[in-house]
Amino acid sequence: MSPRLRRSPLVLPPTPITTILTPLERVKVDAVANGSYTTLHRSTVDEVIEDLRDRRADVVLLSVGRYDAASTARIAAMVNEFPRVPAFALLTDLQKSTPQSVLSLGQIGIRGLIDARQQSGWRMLREFLVGEQAADIQHVALAQLSQDLIVAHQDCWRFFEILFTHRPQVASVRQIARLMNVIPTTLISRFYRLQLPSPKRYIESARLIRAARLLENPGLSVSSVARQLDYSSPQAFSRHVRKVMKMSPVQFRRTYDGTAMLNLFRQDLIRPYLSVLLQFHPVDAKPSWIASDEQQGHFTPPKTLRERVQDGDLRHPADDL
């Protein structure tokens, strides 16, 4: 197979879920995980909400057997505050109150019921969680980019794969250069040489895609999103949004969701440079001066990076780190 067409398989990390279950259901849910999810077992809805606010969990699983009318208001508040977090009800035992409980959970926004009274129900649970994980904005981004860059070289694809799937999330050129085993200034110069946007710009835009998706949840404040995305402070996040998007975080929240930011990323940073990206080797690159000198049969030493900066051919690399 051509090196251009190789794709390393995308291994998705286990989905973290927060639960309110009976003791027996906890044991069964943990037993059938098979690496597809990890669990945070809680006793109250308030504990579940704290997990969502601190982004410790991506999915909520509630036992029909543990539901009671007194918790209706808190569950409804949770669903309203975190509409982007999927919440499912788990049914393992049929009781007299079960039909009313299922109806009530559906009315307050619980999106699905997993009937685990049969073995097939546990398989359905894993399928639900894997499906929700694939719907995460970062994996949606990578799926769309894989179509745009279907014949790109492997190390070009690796850049975008790290950008959207690495944990912890990449926030600087130094981080992504280290993961790609290349010197940061070398990575920057290779983007610059082909007149591509700087890697810093790709990183900043990817962070804003994640920020826009998180801000779709009214239960998350701007400060909370800034903390979860590893900004040094809410003020640093605000400065970043103003610099890149030319608007305040409040305006950004009203204007863009995760999908809109992903579309903007592809529109501004992928499509105008597609022909270049398909030929791009950010790691295993052969400098253009070598190729031209080989063709002419003589060797001319290239300018050093400092000379290029001094001559105005290149911005100082520290500006993009």
C-alpha cells in the first residue's frame, strides 16, 4: 500500500461515565465494560453534576430503580445545564413503579433507555457509549479531516491526529513538536517554507473548537471552560478569544457552537491549502535548497535561521511557540 494511504488505527480512550446505580448494577456495569468505559459511581444527582462541571465524565447513566420523584427537579436541571452530555436510563429489574419512572425520566430529557434485563442489553450499553464517543467533536473533526486529507502523507496526518486526540490536549508548538519528534523551530520553518499557516494557528483554532463545544452547555461557565482547557486563567482565555475571533467570550458563546467552529477551521486552514497539505512532510522533509542545488549540480550553503530572521525572510520562531 502506498505510504500516502496508510492510516494508523485510531484507538479511542475509554469513555468516562458518571452513574447513579443500585449496588448490583454497579457490579454488572463494571464487569461488562471490557475497556470501553470507566465508571464514577455516585449516590446523588448533585455529585453527578459536579462531575460534569469538572469534566470528569462524558456520559450519565441513571438507574430506573434508583429514580424517585424527589430527584426530578435536579435531574431536569442537569439535563438543561448540560444538553451536550448524553444521559441514559438503565433498566435491570421490573417493578410496580417502573413504567411511571421510565415515563418521568423521558419527560425530563433522558434521551434513551437501556433495557439490560437480557444479555443483549449490556451489549447495547457498550454500543451506545462507543457511538457517543465517536460523536465527540474532536473525533468528528478527525473523521471530516480524514476525508479532506485522504491521500496526505502519514506524518502530515499525524500532526492533525495529535491535534485532536492526544491526552493531555496539545496547547503549544513545543508540545506537538516533542510528540512528533522534531525540533519546534524546525517544525515552524517547514510550515513557513510552504506558506502554510503556522502550527500555532492550527493549535489555537483546535482549542477554540473544543471551547465552543463545551460552551454549548449552559452549566459550564467561561471560567470553568478556561480551566478545563488548561488556560492559565479566565483572562488568558478571554484574550485568546479576542485575539483570534475578534469578539468577547460571551459573543463567541452566542455565535459559534462546536460544529460551526469546525467548519470555520476547515474553511480557513484546510481547504485553501489542501494541495500543499497533500504534499506536506512536517517531519521527514527534504529542504527545498537541497533539491534545487542537486538539480543544478552545485551546492550553496543555506542561510541560517538567525540570518533569515535578520534579513526579514522569516519571523522569529519564538513568536509562534
